[in-house]
Amino acid sequence: MTNPQSYRRVLKLIRVVMVVMLVGTLVWAMIPVRNEPINEFVVDTNKHPEPDSTAKKRAVSSAAFDLTLWHIPPVAEQPRAPEPVRVVQVSLELMAITTRQDEAGQPVGHAVIYDPGEDQLHTMPLGQVISGYTLIEINADSVTLRSGNREVRLELNPDGEV
């Protein structure tokens, strides 16, 4: 436990320090501030200065204020949705889409298509024919086959099956 006498001494010391600081602040506030003279320049209004050659360069023209504050970018043309492909029933099923490298080391997409008529899997690159349909396009999740003017799109997991 602390001694009550020492506690009172500390409080008295804090009071004394605060009073000294307050008195010092008041004395400092009462000291007048010294006025310093301001250098004033007298301008003769009857005499006009001669125009110098740089006056025309310094003149402000209204062209300085002709600027675009807000730039409104042109509206980009909206991409058109591809025309819907007619749904045609085909017995072919897309099983997978793979990528292989050709002789030059370039990636080439292949579609793995199941033909239930032959009960066989076919791994096909672009341009190969299966059941009268030519593989014309390979996307990440679908392929497009064409027979004459009729196009068929096969999708991976069309019913959400795994």
C-alpha cells in the first residue's frame, strides 16, 4: 500500500506545477507583440508604363479556355448474339474434347464422339467426316457438325450428367 502522506505530496506537487505553468502562460500572453514596418510601394497612377514586347505573349486568349472537361467515349457496338442453330436429332454423342500436338508442336483440338450406330468412339480433328457430318468447329464445351446446309451442335453433358 502507498503511504497517504506521499500521495498528498504528489498531488500538491502536481498542483504547484500546474499553477506555475498557468502563470507563465498568462505572463507570456501579456507581452506585447512588436510591430514590424510593412514595406509599401507607392504607385503613380498618372504615369502609364510603356508596353513591352512580352505583353502580347502574356495576354490571355479565350482559346486557352477551349478544352474538353469531360470526354464521353463513343458507344461501342454491341456484339450480336449468334443466330440460334436449329435443333436436329442426331444419334451422335460428344464424349470429350481433347488437345493434341501436331508434328510442328502446335496444339490441335480433337473431338471424341460416340456413334451408337457403329457402337464405336471416334477421335476426330477438324474436317473429318462421321455419319455424313463434317466436323467444322471445336469450342471449349461443344462441337459443330455440318451436312450440306444443315448444322448440328453437340454439347458436353447436355443434360447435366457426369
